[in-house]
Amino acid sequence: MKVIILNEEIELKDPVLPLGRPTLGSAGETGDWRTYRPKFIEENCIKCYKCWLSCPEGTIRVDAHGEYPYIDYVYCKGCGVCVHVCPGRKKQKALEMTPE
Amino acid sequence: MVQSLEKPQIKLMTGAEAVATAAKLSRPQVIAAYPITPQTKIVETLSGMVTRGEIDTEYINVESEHSAMGAVIGASLAGTRTFTATSSHGLLYMGELVWWAGMTRIPVVMPVVNRSLNPWNIWPDHQDAMAFRDAGWIQFYAKNNQEVLDLTICAFKIAEHHKIWMPVMVCLDGFILSHTSAQVEIPPQTKVDDFLPPFKPLAMLDPDDPFAHGSLTDSKGIWEQRMSLIDGFNNACILIPQILTEYTEKIGRLGNYMIEVTGDIKGAECAIIALGTMGEEAEQAIELLSEKNIKAVVFRPRVFRPFPKKELISLIRQVPRLLVIDRAVSFGNAGQLAIEIQAELYAHEVSVEFHQIIKGLGGMDVNYADIAAEVEKILKEE
């Protein structure tokens, strides 16, 4: 929209509204918040997917054909919930926290 | 209330009733408000109108002012025209969400019936609204019940203009306006409908196209928002007079000025600047002064945010001295109106004799004789 004031044409800008649409990593690359990294140990994994179910940020993915879980370290904040819920095999957890 | 469709109706009503009538004529779809003295009569009148079926509005009974603003923010985002009203402590309690509405651009209209703050005092001063001067709201200060009605209707059009899109406060002095009856001309509904078309949302919450409003934002996002708000106020500076002109043409009376000038500016020895009812009192003061052969003029800004800088400076250049009367204080400095005018004087290198006083805090009476005496005192001192 343009208005003319004292022979001067002024362009009126549109307001910017604080609208957020669902997107990957809308709060930025949160992986750099991490001080401990959940490390995956494949031989202890029983594919129960409790880690995938429990991850508060949805950074654990499971491949389509019932494969092992995969952690997206770009967004994983290192909260450790996945390690806590992991039942493991013969009391050996498939996830453990290791310093970055 | 039976109202003819075409001719304006003249009624004796209080400022609070004028607000309620203006709200009714503007057809808000959602009203949520909590009663507080001296705003109570607004809520009372509106809820009566809703109960009697005089307006088609969703009236939400809320448990606090905080909830009232929360409800209207939600309702506005759902695509409805919204209205609330408050005063003093209610405004402070609403505080967090007042800023929310301002910073995230919610076009709600809220009359604020000015009342003093702590300790307990129910009488008028501008301290409550001034506390929210910087909250991203447009602020009007009305001088009489008629202006209260006219500005409230205009406020909806201003808030909802797609190049402005921000909340509007219409400030009226508690009791002096809110509880004092005066003659008010009520425009017919057809004319108001012609001036104020139905609400057109800029963005509307929609389950089929989901988005979050005001969610976590990084510094870049905040910067973008704040700069846009500055642009919005610049737009408002240009568009408010246009909208007031449209109101005056379609409905009448109001005038399109940001600052009302009363008296003869030529040869005036002193200009009195004051907001709201003190501005109207000053109009009486200049008559009293003219009997004593003192020429004075009144500049009454009726828009305080955006601050009408250009208009003010062009007026101030024509007078030799100023008397700014504030009804609120920015503690540690001076009255808000005085501070802002001084800033403009410096920015535009205007040399004028500047006087400021604070008057009428906590509802202390300020009548035209007091104002005239202040002007005389200034002139005598020289």
C-alpha cells in the first residue's frame, strides 16, 4: 500500500506476525547443547524401540524395515532419557552416556 | 433500547455507558472483561446488553483480568473482533498479556478507565496507562464522553487496519468521564456498519493449516518483530488521521487531528499542553485568561502513542512558551508528556521557554482556575 504525503510517496510495510509452522529443528541445531552423547551399542539392542518412543525431541529414528534405532546427533540434546529406559540384553544396555 | 435506524440519537450518558454503546455499535464477536472500579459500569452495561440479546456476542465470564486478556487474545487469533476493558490494578494484573498482545500484534480494543495506583485509591490519574506506554499499544486520551464513544468505534478500525494491526487503548479519566453524565450523540447502526466492516483476520488459527502463534523465537526473529512494530507505528501515524477523516465524513463531528488546538495560536503568550480531561479544563482556562488580557492556547494530544511529533513541533514553533501539565510521573525524571516534548524540542532545535508541572495525582481536582493561575504565575516570574 502506498500513500502520498506532501508529494512524497511512502510505502507502508506489512506487519510481520510471529507465526511458526512445524519444521525440522525450528529452535536451531540443538545438538550443540549436549555435554554427554548417548552412544549406541548394536549387539545389546533387542529392537524394543523404547528409546524411540521416549525421546522427548523425536531425534531417534527407526528405519522402515525393523532395523536398529538411529540417533540424529544434530538435534539430540543429550538428556539421557533413552539410556534410562533402555532394557538392553542380559543387563547390558544398548545405549550409554559418554562425554562429548 | 429502541433506536431509529437513520437519525443520530442524543442521550444523556456516562463515559462508561458511552464506551459500552460504542462497543455495541462496533459488533465485537467476543467480549471478556473483569469488573474493577471505575470500569465496572462498562462491563455491567455490556453484560446486560448480552443478557437481553441486544448484541450477538460471546461474553466470556473470566476470573481475572489476566484471563480476560488471555481469552481475547485466543479469540482474536480464532478470527473474531474482540473487546475488553480495565483500569488501574486490573491493568497491572493483566500486564504480562498486555505486552503479549502488543508485541505479537493482536488487534484488540481496550478502553482503560484511568485510575491511580497503590496505595489504594480509586480516583483518576494517568499512572496506570502510562505504565504501559511502551507496550506496543496505540493510546488515545479522550476529553469528553462524546470523544470516548467516537474514538472507541474508530479504535476498532485502526486496530484492524491490515497495515497497522495492533491493539488500541482508549483512555478515559475515571469518574470525571466514566461516572459523569453528559450529552452524547449516538450514531445509527447503519452508519457504523458502513464505516466499520466485519473483521478480516490477517492470520487465523485453522486446524487444516496448523501454525503456532508467538512460539519460541531466536534473537533474529525478535529483531524482525520489533522492527516491524516500529514500522507499524509509523504506518499508524499516517493512517490514523485518514481513518478519523473517514469517520468524520461518514458519521460526523470527530475531526481528523492528532492534536486538538483550542484558542487563537497567533499572538498566544503561552501554550498549555495536557492530556484527556485536563486538556478540556485548559480550554476553559484560556477563556478565564482572556478576561485578564492574557492570550493562551491549548494543544491537547489525543493520540499519545504513536506520539504525534510532526504536528506537535509545527505547533510549538508558533508559540514563545509552553506549560506542560502531566497527570502521571516517571519517577526519577519528570512527567511522561513533558519528557517526550523536551526530547522533540531538542531533536528539532526549537527554542521555547519550557515549563512543566505535575497535577491531579490520585484524583486531586484540577479545575480551569488552577490551570489559569499556573499560566499567570509563569508570566509573572519573568
